[in-house]
Amino acid sequence: MSKFFFILFVGLFCLGCDSNAKLEEEIAAVPVDFELVRFDQIFANAAKADVPDLKSKFPMFFPEQYADSVWEQRLVDTLQIELNNEVLKAFPSEEKIEEELLILFQHIKFYFPDFEIPIVYTTTSDVDYRTKVIAADNMLVIALDTYLGSDHYFYVDISKYIAKNLDASMLASDVAMAYSRRYIKVPKERTLLSQMIYFGKELYLKDIWLPQANDAKKIGYSDSELLWAQENEAYIWSHFIEKELLYSSDSKLPGRFINPAPFSKFQLELDNESPGMIGRFIGWQIVRSYMEKNDVSLQELMTLPADELFKNSKYKPKK
């Protein structure tokens, strides 16, 4: 009997792998053509006399309230020149970026046919890590100086929990996050559960859009942080239930469990061992559980109320 079930399991596993392979082949055939403009290098190679022409071609990067003299000065600014040089070292060609974005755009277009392929612009931002990626209308802007590697000397004064994700390996994940927010309905409720589910949907879209990415990159954890979250999932869930946090609208809860932080704040001795954003991680597992047990489209998932999703997820972490 045990041999029979083993053979059955292997057969079902292989069938699932074959199905996924066929799906990925179908997605890979989605026609996607986009332009990537290295504005960072266009600006780096410009002279003062080029400023009027640059403003005409790329008005989105030249706010009207600033005089030409501001941009002329920036062209010769030593810090800007250093930024340009470091970006060029890290990204001497666009091939890797184009490859990752092509795969991502094909997946988004496959599941959301109304997705409009953007023109992609790369630039520098004085290492503004709060706006690494901007997705606006038919334009995608990526600040390459925020992807130079977590140990880059530009990031020496940035908190480690932020700097660890200033790496090229996070670029596709950040772009996916920017576009996911176009499709996820923002909850009216301010409960911890509603915020957990909102970010859980975002991470689930990364499961679908970035099938080759590992879970750590999707959420922005190190491998050890992801392992801690996985090994302590049942304990975390018990804490949320026992403290009656799920339906609480306490304004302090996002800072404790949702927002990026060096660690989550259970107000216990284990706090320093935990990664930040643990509420997002649990929300992700709830959404995964829901999609395993319910036959709904991604579009339906995006608008599903948090409470309904949670109740029908039958979520139960493994102990």
C-alpha cells in the first residue's frame, strides 16, 4: 500500500511540474516590447550646453521651478559624478535589467491583459532609497544608485535593515511591488488583519509574477530571517490570537508588525531575533492558504475583503 501511495505522489508531483512548465511556456510567448532609456548615462555624458535639449526631451526629470543653473551645476558636481561612475560600474550594460523586466512584464500582462507596457528610464536619485522605483502612467523610473550592493560605501550611514535590500537582486521584486499596488484594492478598515492581508496579496502576486525568485527576495528578508519566520510561524500566530491583535485598529501595530524595521516588536525577549514586517509574512501565508483552497481568479483575489479571505483560508500554521 505504501508503495502505491509513493508512486501516486510521484506521479501527481510530476504532473504538477509538467503543468507549471507548460504555463511558463505560454507566458514566455506573450509578446512584450519595451524601451529602456539610460537617462543616468545620458545625463552623465552631457555638457552644460545640452541642458535645454535634455529638458525638452526629458521634462519629467526637470521640475519647472528649478533654473537651468541648478542642472548645470549638478553636471559638474563631484558627488553626482561619483554617483554616475559607481552606477556605471555596477550596471555597465542593460542586458540583465531588460531580461528581468521582460519576464516580469510578460507575467503581469498574462494575468492582467490591460497592463500597459511602460517606457523604462534608469536614473540616479542621490540614494533616495524611499523611492527606488516609481511606476507612473506609462513610465517606469528606476534609481540605479539604490541598487549598488548592500555593502557599498554610499550606504555606510544607512540602517542595515534597509541597506541589505539596496542590491540589484531586489530590483525585479521592487518593480513587482510597485505594479502590484495598481491592482490590490486598498482596505477601508485599519485593522492589523486588513493590513496583513493587503501585503499578503502583494507578496502572492510576486509568487505568480516572479516564479523563479526565492521567498526571501520577495519579502526582502535575508535567508536567516526567512528561516526564523518559517520556524516560528505557529508561535507568531498564537501571539496574535492570544493578544487579540487581528481586529485591533491600534495605530502602533503597523510600526510593530507591518512597516519595514530592524525587528518586529512583540515586546518580548525574542524581539531582537525576529525580522521586521512579520505581519506581512503571516498575511502572505494566509493568502497562500486561501488560494490553495479556493478557485478564484487573481482579479477576484485583489478585491476580496480581508475578513472574508481570512475566514475562507482555513489558515493553520504547522507546529
